[in-house]
Amino acid sequence: MQVAAHQESVRSIDADAVVIALPSDDTWPQPTVELNEASGGVIGRLVESGEFKPKVGETMLLYGLAGVSARVTCVVGVGSLEDRDAGVAFRAAAAAAKRLAGHQRHRVAYCWGPGWNGDLCENGIAGAFVGCHGQDIHRRERRLHPFETLLWENGDRLEEGRALGESLNFCRDLVNGAPSDINPEGFVEAVVPLASEAGIVTEIWDEQRLAEERCGALLAVARGSDAPPRLMKLQYRGDASAQRPAMTLVGKGVTFDSGGYSIKPSDGMKTMKCDMAGAATVVGTLLAIARWKLPLRVDGVVGLVENLVSGRAYKLGDVLHARNGTTIEVLNTDAEGRLVLADALDVAAADRPERLVDLATLTGACMVALGTDTAGLFANDDTWCDQIMRAAGRAGEPVWKMPMFDFYGEQLRSQVADLKNIGEGRWGGAIVAAKFLENFVADIPWVHIDIAGPSFLDRAKSWIDAGGTACLVRTLVETARDLALTA
Ligand SMILES: [Zn+2]
């Protein structure tokens, strides 16, 4: 999809379709006023009749409006202009794109008037890329068609928008890929070419290296599968003088989770290709940061395994030796993500980054607590957590901070080892999991983000197809930009 700026009138621009913004306020942007007048008041009547409610992401298509040269007009709700932010730009632009992408279109012009530039332009264009791209990557003929050219009125951050949009879609493709394709090796093969093209250095640890590095927890989870595990380190050096990473992103990459001997029911396994969404988020974020050439050093570490059942699989009662020396009694083989992260976090911590973030589809308990749209944040450092929360606010991604009182950790006491890998009962399971991870981050400021809810949609939303969402990528790119500015 080509991206370009335009300054033309909504009435006469050479395009197959124009997109106009309809706010809930009384004052409309100039192109909306102009189109309404040219068409003899069609938009006004739509609103007065209650036929169209200008909520963010609501869309309506109008055909062959008088006085408008584009054949199709897409009206998209943008809510109150006072609340306009990057999240609104992203969702509204994505919804319009998704609506229009049902047919092949050559030129689509967004005519939203003044104010939709800077990070709003960036996120709007990224949204258009996401809206035009579905989960049907294996269909002979896809249902959504990206435009040949996307035009954005007074667009000033076009290439940043495209880079962000393409990084989001790559993250979604990784999640949406079939689990036998995107197994640990398949994940690495998909990522390495794009990473090196973006200037990211990658280092891949195979089984032998993982054994030499004493990653006993990660290796135990992987043992039940014929697909060998991998650990991938990614390094983006946007600041050549930095001695250590400004932040390191760590991702859970369980490319398929059967639950192991604590096996999941078939229904619970249907979407378990998405259990590597944390790893995909790390990759998507690093790609965007590198493509934007942000002036800071950011590293990534992803632990890639398949959790299956076989004669070699790890068992309940097994005691694992994690890389940092902690022994872990396994009492549930479906609590495997924290075992993979235990070693991945320790690998990341060994390079002494200034800050750590990990992303994981870690617990169903987090979805019970917060629902499917909100990510849970757990931290050992309030300043770092608040910085990410502010970035999430600017990006318009819902996150919520959870408590980390010490007593939650008492549930992880084992009779035979330093820790066991599950708590005592059902309550507070997302927090207990976070307390487990806290044992592996040394004293580095750290935030754990549980994305079990928002990383994968069972049903489409107006602005995005079902499947992988690439949630938190925009938040973490925004966090990196913030770090680069304040460094
Ligand atoms: Zn599991």
C-alpha cells in the first residue's frame, strides 16, 4: 500500500473513495462541512434522523453523492474532538479501512481536516494498514484488500505510520499462523530476514546452547515435543554509545500449548496457537522501533517452545533447575509459560538492562479479573510501571495495574524445592504467576504484562478482524519514544 499526503478538496480529489470524520460535537471539521453542503445536507440528515451515531469506529458508506467526485464516501465516527488521541485515530482510521477494504480500491483519501497530524497521523495510517489486513492468511482469496494508495490530508508522519502498521500486521501474522508452521524454528525463520533488514542483530540459541546456558526450566517444557526449542535474542542499537539496553523486552513464545500432562480440553486448545503472542509482540515492537530509527538501545529475548505430551514430556512432580539456580517443583504442566519466562528473564537480566518488560499470554485468571480487552500490569517498580501506563494512555490501549503484595508469593512455597509453579487455589492466579516471575528479574525495574485477554480476539471488532491483535506494540513503541526523548 502506497502512502501519500494530500491537500485537496474532499469534493474534487481524484480518489475511488473519500473518508470523512464525523465527531459527536456540533462543530464539524471543514471537509465534513464542505461535503455536507455539496451533497445538499446528506450528512446533517443522517445525524438528525439518528441513522448514524458518531461513536469512535462506527462507519457508514454512501454512494454517488452529488457534488463529490469520489464514487464512495465513508463516514466514520471519531467521538468528541476534545478526546481525540492516537488511540481514536488508530481505531477510527482502521474501521474506515476495514469497511472499504471489502472491495479492491485504487485510491482512498482520508479528509479529516486539521489536527490529525503528528502521532495522530502516524497511528491513523497504522490503523488503516491494520484495518485492511485480516486473519485469513491461508485463504485462496482474501476478504480484505489493501488499497493501492492511501492519501492522508496534510499527512506529516507517513513513513512512520506505514512502518508501525506493517510491524503490527507482521506481529498479527505470526500469531495467526498455523502452529505447525510457526513452531519454534518456523518463528525464527519468519523473523530473522525482517529483523536484519531493519538493522536488528539476532542471535539464536539451539538446544545445545540452551543446555550449555543451563536453561533447565525452558528445556523441560520443550521436551515433550519433536520440534526443538529456540531462544532468540534481538538487539537494536540505535544508540551506539549505550553500554546497556535502555530496556529489554522479553516474550513468552509457546508456539502451541496443549497443557502437557495437565492437558487442556479440546475447546481450550483451539486457539492455543496464540500462546506465543508475547514473543510476537516483542518482535513487532522491536521492528517498529528499528524502522523508526529511534536513538536508543533496545534488546529482546524470546523463549520459543511447544508444550506437548509424549513419553519424554515433563511430568508433575518433576523438579527443574532454572538458569538462575532456583529449583522449581512442577505441579501443573499447563503453567509452562512462567517456566519459559524464568529462563528468558534471567538471560535478559544478565545483560543488565536499565529496565525490563515481559509480555505473556500467561493466565486465564487475568481474563477473569479484567475481561478480554484489558491487559494486566504487575511491577516491582512503580516509576517504570507508571511510565508504561502513561504511554498506554497516549496510545489508547487499556491496561490496569494489579497489586503485588508479598503475601501472594507465599502460595508458591514448595515442600521439596525453592518454588512450585502454581499457587494454592484459584484465587489471584494472575498475581501469583507474576510473583513467580519476580524471582527471575534480579533487582532490575520490571513490569510484567499479562496479555492473555486482549492479544487474541474470538470475534472481529469494527476496526480489526478476529485473531491476533498486536496489542501493546503501540504502547511499547510509545514508551521507547518517551525513553529516547528523556535520555
Ligand atoms: Zn499453558
